[in-house]
Amino acid sequence: MESYAIYFGNREVVITTSPPSPNYATIEVDATLTVSRAKLIKKVETDKFIAIISPAPAITFAMLSLEFKVVRAAGGVVRNDSGALLMIRSREHWDLPKGHVESGESSSEAALREVEEETGIRGEIIDSRPIMTTWHAYDTYGQWELKSTEWWAMRSIGGELSAQRDEGITEVVWCSREQLAERLKSSYATINEVVKRYLSKECER
């Protein structure tokens, strides 16, 4: 089933052809296959899980995106030779290294740079395509932004763990699979989904 997920903080908006479950409040698109940002934001204020029902989710997502300033970011899921995954702790949550794509950079170049800046670890991209793309919406000083983050699978090729504290990162750790499961309980829904997708792809290699 074709669908697109946008996160407003911890609130999930899915653009899809039918609700994922009865827990989702629904918004029906109009005849133009669109829904206004204003209507969506009003719904987000009262409901945690929202499904925008559209016969053409890709069109609805594209039209909704036009009402935001779209910004690009990239991040990495990095494993070492022991199979442990790299995680950072920031704002009391466990997270993955990521950041904005700078002018002249490709998504993969930005992901490698951000991983090294935030964690001290040098990585190498191991797949030709990103694991997945996540979407977050923010009200930044009165301007709504929609941030797309492309996540890349990497392996560690050097460096030493070093937290970028001026960016609010307090810890950088290698997590075994057992530790990973525990730390994901104190992470974000999107990070859980990225790791889940990464692990499923890793099993296919």
C-alpha cells in the first residue's frame, strides 16, 4: 500500500488510501486530491495519529509539500566490525547522527560528514541507495518547514568516539543488538523505523 508519513513532533500523519488502524483520525481529501496545511495543523493539535485518505497519495503528498519550505538532511546508520550500531544521545533521547545537506553536497556526502562531525567516526557508504527517507514538519519562527532526511547504511572505517557537545550531543556509543533494543525504547518513532528497515535490509545482503 502506497503511503507517506510526516511527523509533527511525536504526532504521525500518514497519507494513504485507507487508515492503517482504527486509532487514526481521518481527513478526506477534496476533489483536487489536496488538503490544506492549515486544516492539517488544526487536526494535529487534537489527534496524535492522523490518516489523510487519498486515492492518489503521491499527488496529495506532493501538493501538500508545496505549502512548506522543504529542507534536505541526511544521516547514517553505522555498524562496526563487531556488528554494533552507532548511536548518539541528545535532548534525553537516543538518536542517530544526521544533519542538513549543505550547498554543493550530495545526500551521501552530507551523511558521511555529519556522522564524523557528531560522533568522531569515519564511515563508508555500503549501499548505492539510501535505506529510506523520513519526513518531519516544524514551525520555525513562524515559517513551516518540511525536512526530508535520507538515511544511509555505512560501515566504520576509522576514528574514535567523540560527542559533538556544542550541538547538544552528550553521548556517543556503539550498541550491541541487545543494547540497541533497550535504547530504542528511549528514541523516536522515526529512528525505530529507520533501524527496523536497516536490519531487514541487512538480512537480505
